[in-house]
Amino acid sequence: MTTSTDRNMIPYILTSIGTIIVSVGVLWAYGYLHFAKEEDALLLADFTMLKSVPGEDVKLSLEPANQVAQCIDGVLVLFDMTQKGLSGVLVDNKKHAVRCAGQETPQQVR
């Protein structure tokens, strides 16, 4: 009878490491895994609010922006349509989140 001390454990260790590497590679290739970089947290795009003045026309481009906004928990979240899985919260220059009208502002979690 052989015990675990008599077996060569190197093939088991190499198989485990290889399985982990292949699994991470497949998840990354299909977009389920993203390795965050410092530049990912930086500014996605610049936005400007156009003030509507009665009697004045506002000229806009016919081409839509590359972002789509959605209201989630009372905060305006932008999803980038050109980079898969990239999203962020719309904030002002003081990092205050832009709230959605008609939705309750989230209160402190209890």
C-alpha cells in the first residue's frame, strides 16, 4: 500500500496551476474578468450642460454620444457603448453625483 508521501505530487500541483491559468484566460477572453488599471478610474468623457433660454435655439449634433444614461438608485449612471462593460456615475467638478429627477435619493443604509 502506498501513502501520500510515496506519491509524486508535482503533476498534481502543475495541473492545478495550469487549470487556474486557463480558467482565468478564458474568463478574460470572454469579458467576464477585467483587470482594473489606474487609468480606468479616470475621466471617461467631458460633458457640458447647455442652458435652455426661452426664445433661443440650441444647436445639437445629429450624431448621438457614445454613452447611454440610466437611472439606478436615484443616481445617473453612464454606460459606454464603444468599450464593453465600461460604466460610471455622472458627477460634477466637485465629485457630486448627478441625481435623477422623479426618483427617491438613496438614504443611509441601516
